Amino acid sequence: MPTHRIPAARPVRATPTHPVDVLLLLTDGDDVLLALRSGTGYADGRWNLPSGKLEHGEDAVTALRRESAEEVGLRLAADEPRLITTVHYRTPSGHARVGLTFHVRHDPARHGVPVNAEPHKCAGIGWFRWDALPSSTYPYSAACVEAWRSRAPLTLRGW
């Protein structure tokens, strides 16, 4: 009587669930706007680009415009943000994120003046030269600035 072999079970692999972030690289000449995180439980005490996660059903430009208004009070037109780089970042604890970084040259007449619009999540905002970021800049944000300066379309950091 013939015997049938049952193939060994394949290991189950989890589907990646990397959050998609949108990051605003707002420049004024050689300066970049950063926000000092506080009270969020993620990267507190570190300087970051204004940023946030895509919400369900939201496109990247809409998310960037929403986050820019919520965090630093800016009004961006839908046709202004230019995608400049994608950063695939892995935190020291092993969590991965995908960051779509958009550039906008600041025009106070059109965008308004940046303000700390979320003082419960942010200890302050400031302008810093792109080549002299604070040592406490979160590596994810620093990678976005470096990729912008080097014109790298994709950067892997932490892998």
C-alpha cells in the first residue's frame, strides 16, 4: 500500500506592519524647523521634524498638511509639499517605520509663523542650521535632513 508523505509545516511569518510617517522639512535659508518632544512617551527630550503617522484612509499630502497645522500651526497648500526622500528607519528596540519626507520653503505670508501648537506634546520649537543640528536630534529626523542634503531618494537607518 502506498504511503503519502505530509510536507513539513512552513513557519508562519508575520506580515510587516511598519507605520507610515510623514515628516515636514520646513526650511528658511539654511535653517530647518525642529520641535522638542515632551510628554509623549516616544523620543521625549529629542528634537524632531514636525511629523506624524498616516491615519486610516488618509493620503500622504493630506496627512502632512494636517500634522503641520496641528503641531506648528502652518497652512500648507496641497500643491506645495515636495517629496524629497523616503527613510526606512528601525529603532534601537527593533521597531521599523517608513518615513515620507516632504520639503517646503517657509513663506510666512503664505504659511503663517510656526508656533508650538501642541504644548502638551512639545516643549518648544526652533530653527537650526541644517549642518549644525542639536546633538539631541532624534536619528530618524537627522537621517531625513541628511538625505535631503545628499539628495538620496531612499535612506536605510538602523538596519
